Amino acid sequence: MRKLFIPITLGLLLVAALFGGMQIARSQATTPGGDQVILESQTQGENVREISAPSDEAPKEPNIGFIDSPSSTCYQPDPAKDECFINWYYQSVDAAPNYMISMTVQLNAIGFVARTHGFFQTSMYVPYNMVPNGYKVACGALGAGGNPYWGNAYAWTIRARDSANLGSANYGTTYCPAYTP
């Protein structure tokens, strides 16, 4: 009986270790972009903010908060130039007790314009003076962005990710003053 007990026990331990290893590998896999579940969403006018998680790991109560990004503005310092700057008063998000991994700003016409990374911090705060002038864009001609009183319109996305792989995102549009030479 002892001769059978040891090989059976070793076989069971080997199978348990194999399934444990598969579980670790599964939890470290990256999920494709379409496998996100929207846990919470808020809309105000044409601006939207969301909290998302991978579909197989979606918690009922997410720890990451909405990104707070008030006062998206586009200004033209010199009316003689077709040169405007987009900036926010601040951008802030928290995820306590999880750690904030990153926050990115993307202007859809340009692509990624800023990436901020965290290191063992439960919140992230990016004030306007971290990008003193803002992000340089073309002002555009009168009506170029679809509004007859303004210049170009720029759609933007701010995304944040925490250590539990939860995400938060803000989407909006900022209109720039028109360049009238």
C-alpha cells in the first residue's frame, strides 16, 4: 500500500501544481482591447467619463475613481499665428488601496501627447503648470470644427490604469478660437 501511496500523492501534487501554474499564467495575460467591461459611466453634454475592467476580472465595487479633469481650454496667445494651446486646470484620479500605474492624454487628431507614470502612489495629480503652455495645436479657420463661431475642434481622451488593471477614462471635445489673418 505504501508503494502506491507515494506515487499517487506525487501525481496529485504535480497536477495541482500544473493547474496552479496555468491559473497564474491566465491572470498575467493581457486582454485584447475589446474585452473591457464598463462598470460605471457618466455623461454631461458631449463629455463622457467611464470606469472599466477586464471582462473576466470585473469587480462589483471598483477602487479606481473617475478622472477629474475640469476646465479643458484652448487659447490663442498670439492672434497673428495659427497656433493654439490646449490645457486642463488639473487632472486627478485615485485608486486607494491600489496603486496608480499610469495616466495618458490623447488628442485624437494628434495621438498621445502625455504619459504620466506612478510609483507606489494611490493617487495621481497633474496640475496645469506641469505642461506650462499646454499642448500645441492648429487653431483652424472659422467654422473648421463644425461650430460656425469657433476654429478647430479637438476630441481628447484621458485614461488612467491602476495596479488591479482597472481603468478610468474621460472623453470630451475642446473648441479652439478661430485663426483669422
